[in-house]
Amino acid sequence: MSFASQFLNLEILAGAWPILLLGAKSTLLFSLVGIPLAVVTGLVLALLSFSRSRTLFALQRVWVDLFRALPPLVLVVLLYSGLPFAGVELTPFAAVTLTFILNLGAYFCEVFRAGLSSVPRGQSEAARSTGMTGPQTLVYVLLPQATRNVLPELISNVIEGVKLSTIGAVVAMPELLFQARQAQNLTFNATPIFAAAMIYFIALLPFVRLLSTLENSVSSGRGGKPLSAGH
Amino acid sequence: MSSWELALDSFFNLSVARDVLPTILKACWLTVYLSLFIIVTGIACGLALALLRAFGIRSVNFFIVLYADFFRTVPPLVLICLLYFGLPGAGLSISGFACAWLALSLILAAYSEESFWAGIAATNRGQWEAGRSTGLTKFQTLLHIILPQAAKVAIAPLTSRTIAIAKGTSYASVVAVPEILGAAQSELSVTYNATPLVMAAVAYCIIFIPVVAAGRYIEQRFQWSAR
């Protein structure tokens, strides 16, 4: 069989298309849940790293180092196939969501921490002296500046998050890769997986282009901190 | 058995651990050398692409950028599955190990090309002109003057990306490579006990926590000295 009929078979593509669309929709929906949860977790962890409490600081440090060392696929398998031995049965969706919170949350924490440290101390002192409360200072003064300083790293982590959702395929969550594998199993043809790859490419291309533009302007401008994640 | 003992028995079962330990150790070795293979080929190819891009040949650069964009957007697990389930049908038989090595090397090459290129692009134009005016050829200038400065800028982003891709070797378990996760999963189905999975997690921590700590040190060091 030739390459074209194995990877770009239009007949098979037409048959698999509805399933692939379903998978793409599910990946999008999951990303809209999992990534924001990871962002919030990362932000809370980053705030803990500035805490005066030693326990909270240590908790943050252990979380980040542990979940940056553990591959996300190991984590999701541990949650999905391991926890039932303790009598806890997680749905695929719950296992993947929890993995996002633990793993991607750790990466977002590192980014927010770098962002918050890049804001000069005087900013917070000035805000407090105008009568703003601590939370107000954080939301109106520190976070906007911190976010702007690490924008490329934040975007990069969002892209990695969408790609990370493919671990769902291993625990039978019906996201894009899982559906493509199903179609490939039925047809003995890799066209559905190739189509899935192209869907990821087309959907994420604008973000990667934006990232390249930002990074180039950053490296010629204020001196960026290349702290982006990846899994 | 109380529930506490039951948990101990299914997650920290010593007799299972003793039986499984040789397999897991062998798997650790496989993970380490698969990672090293990927790092060497990925970074070498990425560097070569970045150097090629520095010559500014438009048609070539278009394909380099397309290559980098493609492999930075397609998830590693999709790529591994595509090669493993696709190539045999097209008449090329390929092992799971080779698939994982090829897929992750292609991805690392894309990311390292971008990092090295960002370093090359950030190097002051004057450096090029100074090198050329001393009589060095374009390639000599690139190699002896631009690259050392570019590498310094590239090393911090490259470190975290390299670690991430080395952890990506766990994806090879999906295509039947008995690396740490793959070995643990097959032992799980034999022993019907979660201890092998816990051992796998511990093994990853033992291998990667020092690497992550070293990475943090390198990132911080090169972040400051490069500016």
C-alpha cells in the first residue's frame, strides 16, 4: 500500500469525519474546563510562594517540584488505574481534570511566580499607600503587570495544555486522539490520525505564530524570561 | 483486613515490589537511554536547522518555519501513534522504540531550532559586521562569533523544553515500549496490584527531581548572565 492511501485516503476521511469532529469538540470543551482550572491553581500556588508561612511555602515547593518531575501520563494512569485499588473510581474526565490541576497547575505556578517577581516592590508599596487593600493591590496593580511580563509563557502553557489533553486517549476519554484511534482501528488505515494531527496543527497555528511574534519582540525589547513549560 | 491495611497491601506491597523491582530497574535504564538518544538527535538537528536559517535563503526558511510550527503544534502522543500505526500499512515496519525516538526527536528539533534561532536573531548586527570585517567568512562568523552568544540565550528555554520531552518518553508506553510506565502497566495487569505503578512514580521522581532542580539552577544562572 502506498503512503497516500495509508495517510491521505479521502474515502476513509469522509467516513471518519463525523467522529473526528465529535472528538475535536470534546477536546475543545475539555480544554475550556481543564486549562482555566490549572490557571487558577497555578495562581493560588504562586501566591503561596510569597506567603510568610513556612508550611504554605513548603507545600507550594513540594507540589511544583513533584509534579514537574512526574510525567502527566504517569499521573493520569496512577489516578485512573491505581486509585480503584483504594476503592476510589474516577471517571476518565475526572482523572484527566485532576491531572491538569496537579501537573499543568505546577507549570502555571512557575510562570505566575516569575511574573509577580518581575514587578518592582515599589508598585505594591505605592498601591498600599494610596489606601488599597492587599487583594485590591494584587488584582488591580500587580497581576496586570505580572501577566503582561510573562504573556508569551502563559500562551505557551495554554498551547501545551491543549496538546496535553491527548493523555485522555489512554484512559478512554473520547477526545480527538481517542476518536481518531477508534476510526483507525475500524479501518486499519492511519488517515484519521493524520487528520487529527492536521486539526491540531490548524487550530493551534495562530497561537504558535502569535507566540513567535511576541518572543521576537520580547528578545529585542525588555529581555524576556524564557520560563515556559511543556510537559 | 482494615481499610488501612488493604491500602498498604495494594499500593505498598513488599512482596510484589520485590518481584517487580528487576523489571522496573531495567525499564529505568530504557527510559534513560531513550531520553539521551532523543536529546542528542533532537538538539543536533535543531541546531543545524537554526544555522541553516541564519543564511536567510527565503524558500529554505519557509520550510524550516513550517517544520517548526508543525512539530510545535501536533501533540507528541498523536505523532507517535501516527508513525506506529501508519508506517507499517505503508510498507515500512518500525518498532515502538524507533517511533518514540523519531517522533520526540522531531519535536525537540523544532523547539530547539526556535530557541537557537531566537538567540541568533537577538545577537546584535554589529557582531556580524565586525566578524566579516576581520576577514572571516559568513559561516565562520556564524560559528565562532554569533553561535556562542546565541547559545547562551537559548540555553534557558532549551533546558526546560528538553526536560519536558525527556518526560515524554512515557508516551512510548502507548506503543508497547517497556519503559518505566509501560513496564509498570504490564506488571499491574499480572499482579493485579497497584504497587508497580507506585514504584514507577517513585522511579520517575528519583530520575527527574534532580534533573528539574538542575534545570531550575541553569535557567536562573543563564537568565542573568545572558543579559
